[in-house]
Amino acid sequence: MAGATSPAASANLAGKSGVRVVVIGDPGTGKSSLVVALATEQFPENVPRVMPPTRLPADYFPDRVPITIIDTSSSPEQKPKLIAECQAADAVVLTYACDRPATLERLSSFWLPELRRLQLKTPVIVVGCKLDLRDEQQVSLEQVMAPIMQSFREIETCIECSALRQIQVPEVFYYAQKAVLHPTAPLFDQEAQSLKPRCVRALKRIFILCDNDKDGALSDVELNDFQVRCFSAPLQHTEISGVKRVVQEKLPEGVNDNGLTLTGFLFLHALFIEKGRLETTWTVLRKFGYDNDIKLRDDLIAMPIKRAPDQTLELTSEVVDFLRGIFNMFDIDNDGALLPSELEELFSTAPENPWSSDPYKDSAEKNVLGGLSLEGFLSKWALMTLRDPANSYANLVYVGYPGEFSSAFTVTRKRRVDRKKQQTLRNVFQCYVFGARGSGKTSLLQSFIGRCALHFLFYRTEILVIFFHLVFDSLSGPCNRQPSDALPSNSERFATNSVELPDGTRKTLILREIPEGDVRSLLSDRESLAPCDVAVFFYDSCDEYSWQRARDLLVQVATHGENTGYEVPCLIVAAKDDLDQCAQALQESTRVSQDMGIETPIPISVKLRDLNNIFCRIVHVAQQPHLSIPETEAGKTRRQYRQLLNRSLMVVSVGAAVAVVGIAAYRVYAARKNSSS
């Protein structure tokens, strides 16, 4: 922590095998002379218009990473090549001539806006060449560059040099390399002069990992262990005392009787960065597995488990117990729910709260204060594991889970195998919810997570719209109406909760609402139904058109399942049972369900809170993967053909067996007859 950093070690952890630096700028600003002066350590008398690529060996700078320098031409005909080189660069050196103010003005009027137009994410080093020709009356570099750097935050460093007098020539490319290997932007907000939030969150996690006795401070022993882990060198007692003294003088709350507090730990890193020692903080972050985006490296959270499309991952009992523990730890007021502030604190060691945006934001049940219950908490983890196992594992690690990927998740059996065995061992079921716009899909999801059926909460671009009783009734409309466009239901939604079954066991059910307009896109993917355990088809029971759409969607899904082998158990739900039913839709839906071999439509009324035990029924159907699979006319024909073919093969097989037996018997008879004669 004293900063005894090995730059080479930190650079190696950055994962860069080389740094590519492109030199650009107006004609005559000294680009090529700068490159030649670096390579030959002398000023060239005859400089080519453009230098060929120049490579500096790994031992040229302390970071021990080779550098390739690309010189460029500013001529209009070479612009495509210049753009291509900039796009391939790790860093850009942008030159101007100290004796030509017009070239300085061109930085902000042309070059920097052009780099922005290319949407480059690379750091920029602004270099004033020909320092030996600068007028001594000119203002200082700091005064000149301050407004430019204020407008263009991508500028990492500004420096002046002279190729003729060999002044600060190597430093130009040292800073360029340093900007790539140890960038400032991810760590520090230059304008606010403070650590960036993601950096704070990562350092907080590291602090907690090193605080072995969990007393909220790093003792001398813990500080020394941290130093050895990150920098492979112990701290002397006097050095530890010196570090704490510096912190205490500037920030009294940074040190207490137990040692260095989190506040002091963060202060030290801000101090390192302000003094230009970014490699110290980067070494710490990289030793704990972070990449340049201040996230855990992909190789640390990659999913090593191979699975078929119809297999999913579920949390192991070990992880569920861990999650119960951290839920209780952060439930400060012991009210059985995590308030938004408590949930933010729980995820304060992750790059960000993974549930702050869709599809997780409003996917689980909350109380009136916005608190998340334990069941809702575990259900959200189940949803994240189902959708994005790598992200789920990463966040488990961020919040303190110490185990490997293989101990965090279990792989479910293939659904095809479940169908053959006529049972499933899954604890998490995903249900696709289909239906026409306005059929009641969204109201089902809202009721599943405990929201009032009469107060639909929709969100789009962070706008909350509440529909009260009168609006709900007016949207119900008479029979044979077209689906209303008033409900903003064209976005995919998820709702997740646990469902208690009659035998007392609990299963996690995830409802995924499929917008009507997205069905074609969904079914264009051959494996789209593979992760689906059960599908529900909604229709407004007073609307014939709504039923027709539900029927069409059912046929489309059933056909897709038959063609791909990913057949799905299905249910039909007749929503808005409190309204006058359309007799034709009722008769037709009953007939279709019987013809396709599935349960007759289940009537529900979200408005009256009469859900007819729908969620248990959905789980029950999912638990019997061999039943309730709809069969189309084409599917029936194929099944009958296969049965006929199998019977024919059986007859042929039996006939062949009889013939073989007959031939064998005849041969035995003939042999005996010959022997007797």
C-alpha cells in the first residue's frame, strides 16, 4: 500500500501483449521527426514524409510491453487510411507545432471533433512539438490546454517536446503507453476530483475481502497481508505507521483504533491517482480480477458448464442458504424485507445494482414501502440465473459468494428426457404468456407479484401510468371489439414468485409475457421454445377477435414445437370472466381445446381476484411435461403415419421371424430325415 508497485506486473495483469500508438496532426507539426528522434535518439536531417511502423522493444519502458508507433499523413487522399489507423489504435498522439498557433487552434476546431465523430474510445495525448521554437512570451501550457481539456475529456495528458534537443521525446510515448495500461478515465472523475462510483464499489469489495475479522478496519496485519498479495513485498512497521499518519492528518475518520477504515482506504487510492500513480490502484484492482471496465474478467466468470437448449441452470441449495444469509445481514430493520436503500447497500460491492433496470426492476413482489421479501429476493436470483447465468454468478461473487461456478448452479435434465420419464425434477419453471393486445396478459403478471388488479402499473421511459377502476371498465368494452391500443403492452415483461403447491412444497414460477408483435420473431428461432416449460394462451372472454388471435397463436406455437421437437405443455385462459362472455368464443375455445388434446379453458377474473388457482395449475402442468401438449392436424397426421409405419414394420418383423423359424425348422427336419435314411 506504500506504493512499491512493479509496473511490469501491473501491465501484465492488464492483459496487453502490445500497445499500438498512432501519431496524427496537421502537416509540418513534427510527427515524423518525433518518431525518428525516439527511434534513433537523434534529430534527423532528412525526414521521410511518413515513417514506416516503428516498434519499441518490451524493455524500452518499465511496463515491459512493446509499442508499435504508426506515423500518418494528413493529406486528403490518405484520409481513409488515417481513419482506419485511428480506429485500430490503442492510443492517439495528436500533435501541434509550438511555433504555429494556428495548429493549436485546429485541435479543437478540427482534430478532436473528428476523433469524436469516429466514436473512438481511445485516450488522446496532445503533444506540442518544436518546443525549442516556442516564443517565450507565449502563455504556459497549462493555461493554453485547460479550456481544451475541459471540453474534451478524452485527452489524457498534454506535454511539450523538442525532437531537435531531445527534450521529453520518450515521455510522449511513455504517457501514451501508460494511458492504455493504466487509464485514468475508469478510475477518476477529473471534473469532480473524486473516485468514480464503479471504482469505489470495487475498492469497497476488496477492502471487505481483506478485512478478515470483519471489524470494519484493516489492522496492521491485514494491511501487510494486502500489501504482499498485491505487490509481493511486505511493509515495514514504520511504513504502516507512516501510511496511517498521512491518512489521519488529512482525514481523521480514515483511521480508528482497529486500523485503516474504508474511508481511509478510498482516500489513499484517490491520493495515489492525484499524484499520477495510477499503476498502484490498477495493480490492486487487477490482482483481485478486475479488467479495464472495473468488472471481473470474463475468464473468472465464464460459464464452464455445457448444456443443451432445453436445459437450464438453477441455484444450488448451498447458494440459496448463502443468499438467505446475506438477505438477513442487510435487512437492518429486521422487517423481513429489503428496502431499496438496503438492497442498494447489498449490491454496493458490485459494479451496479443488476436489478435497477428491466427485466428485473419490477419483476418481483414488493411491499407498500417498496421492500423486497425473501421470496421475492430469491425469485429474482432464480430469474437472473435462468436468463443470464454468467451475470448471476458474477453478482454472487460481487456480494461475497466464495464458491466456484460448479458449486453455485445445478444443470436440469433435458425436457425431452423429462417427457420420456413423465416427470421433472425442476424447481424453477418458465411460462410463456401469449395473447392478443389487451387480452389480460399484463394483469396476470401484475397479480402474480401482488399488485392490485385495478391499478395497473406500467413503465416505459420511466413514466408511471395508473389506470383506475373507471378506466379499467371502459377498456373492457363489448363483445367483438378490436384489441385496445391504450395499454402500453408492447414490451416484454417478466414476473417471478414462488408458488406453494397442495403438498406444501414451493416452486419458483417465472412468467414471461410475449408481446403479440414479437411472436413471429420469437418463433423464427428454432430453439426459442427450448427453455419454455409451459405456455399459457390468454383471450378476453367477451371478445371473439381476442379468442381468434389466441387460437392462432396456439396453433403457431404447437406447430413450431412439432417441427423442432421442443413441444410445450399448454393451457388456455379465458380472462375477464366477470364480464358478459361471448358465447361463440366460449364454444369455439372448448372445441379447440378438446380437438388439440389439452385442458378446457380456465376462466379467471383478475378484477374480482378470482384467479381459479391459476398459478398452481400452471406449475402442475409444467410438472407433467408429457401431458397437455397440443396436437395440430398436421401433427396428428404425422403421428398416425408413424403409428401405421411402426405397425407395418412390426408385421414385417413378425413375418420375417416366422419365416426364419420355419426355415430353421425345415432344415432340422430335413437333416433328421437324411440321417434316418
